[in-house]
Amino acid sequence: MHATHKHPARIASALYFALALGAGTLVVGCGGSPSATGLYGSAPANESMMSFNADAPEKAASDDDVTAGAAKQSSDDANAVVIRTAYVSLRTRSYDDALVAAKSIITNAGGTVVSSSESGGHARSITIEARVEPGKLEATVEQLRAIDGCTVESANVSASDVTRTYNDTERRIEILNQQYEHYQKMLEEATTTEDMLEISDRMYDVMAEIKSYTDERDDMKHNADHSLLTVTLNEEAAAGETISTTPGNFAADAWEDSWGIFGNVVRSLLYAIILLFPYLLIATIIVLIVRAVRRRKRARAKDADASAAEAAPSAAGSDADEPTPNEPPTQRLPTPNSGNESTGRPQPPR
């Protein structure tokens, strides 16, 4: 009896996955072409009717059938998940004007610039990444190719159909949600701590898988709804002008780059100071408190030492005046006037 009720969660999970696998097999079998022997090896009930219809001439498709087929195709196209990307590389002598025109084309198409990276001193270059609606991607690329004074180095538009992957991910999420609900019911019915802990661990694992697949699905949907457009613009020397590569130009470029790096370092330091300011403030307060406590302790120690030093001489003097227990009392020697004092006679005048 103990072995039977030890792991009900595992037994129920195995039965659940077996039923899910069987249901998936039935769905695949129903979606595929019917076999000649049927699902279980027996002949289908309408085999004679199928043979009879095979000998009859084919009927022409009616208008309703054509309309239904077109509607189904349109629905499939609408549900398709296609990720489109485009790349355009341009070279121009009018760098500033071409850059303004490229950004204007992206903005007019409803696009959003998500990142840009510019480099170079005399020969400048910039790479812009933007998100554009899929329906306006190709027209935007054509407008970029037609910018005045620009030479197209390369341009391409690509598309990747991820409909099957997207649908498979959604089905996995649906199955995992069902599994999570099943574990919730099992947790409510669990009677031992061991079963509760095991079911809870499985629920956490399922939640992690749901989160992972959900992020993957959302990324695919976002990339399909917002096509990525990458534009690279390179500056070209004007006619009769060459971009010098002498050490002087290298030094000038290095000087400009050094100031740019210096500015980045300063911004990073300011950001770090602002970010760490609360922690630095707390640490400063703690240090001040510790130093104040130590100062107070040192002052008390000095006062105690001074009091002890003052008390030491007085104690030594009192000890010197008092005779020791074994020391005999001191006897006074008589002075020349001691006899007269003792007899009380007046002393003769000198």
C-alpha cells in the first residue's frame, strides 16, 4: 500500500503525457491522407463508394468552390508569420545632406530609428538600424536607393517564413498551460508533503518553459510586425580631392577620437557616481560615526590616565608619613633648648 501511494504525481504525469501523445497521434493521422487499410488495419466503410467515384468523370469546380478556395488561401496568407529584413549601403560625397535625407525617408515611412553608430574623422561612416512596417519596407528601400548624390554599393530585401515555427511554439505553450493546470489540480488533491514538494517542483519547471516559449513567440511576432532596416552611409572624397592618410591626419583623427573617448569616460564616471551616491552617503555616515566613537573612547582613556597620575603622588606621600607596623617609633633627640622648655625656666639674655 505504501508503494502504491508513494509517487502519485509521477504516475499521473505519465498517464497525462501518454494521453497527450495519443491525442497528437490522432490529430496527425486525421490531418494526413487516409491509408488503404484504415486506422486499425481494416478496410474503410465507404471503400466501394470510393472505387465507384474513382471511375466516374471529374466534375468541374463550381464558382462556390473557387470562392471558398480563394478565401482559404487569403486566410492562410493573413495568418502567415514572415520576418522581412533589408540592407542598403550607400556612398556619397554630400554626407550631411544624404544623412538628413535618409533619416527623413525612414521617418516619413512611419519607421523608428532604434540605433545608430557613426565613426571616422575625415572619411565618416554611419550605420542606422530602424524598424519599418513590412508593407512599406520595399518602397522605403527604393527611396533610399534614389537619394541624390548617392551611389548604391549594395541593397537587398529578404524574407523568412516562420509560420510553422510560430504555430508549433503556440501549440507548445498551450500544452504546457494545460499541464500546469493539471498539476494545480494534483496539488490540491495531494495529501503528503513529499507529493506537494514534487508537484511544486514540476510546476516551477513548467512555468520556466512557458516563459521561454512565450518570449520566443513574442520575438517572432515583433520581428514580423516590425521589419528591420539597416542603412550604411559612407563618405566619399569629392572630385579632385583625396582623403589624406598622412601622419598629420592620423594625429588629427586620434586627437578627435581622444576627446570623444574622454567625454565618454567623464559621462561614465558621472553616471557611476550618481548611481552609487546613496551607497557612498551611507558609507560616509557610518565612517563618521565610527570615528566619533573612537575619539570619545580615546578622550575617556586620557581622562582616566590623568586622574590616575594625579592620585598617585598624594597616595605616595600619605604612605611615607605613616610608620610601617614593624618600624619602631622615631625618638626625638634633645635640642639645646629642650631642657629649658621642659623645666619652664626663662632663658638668660644673651
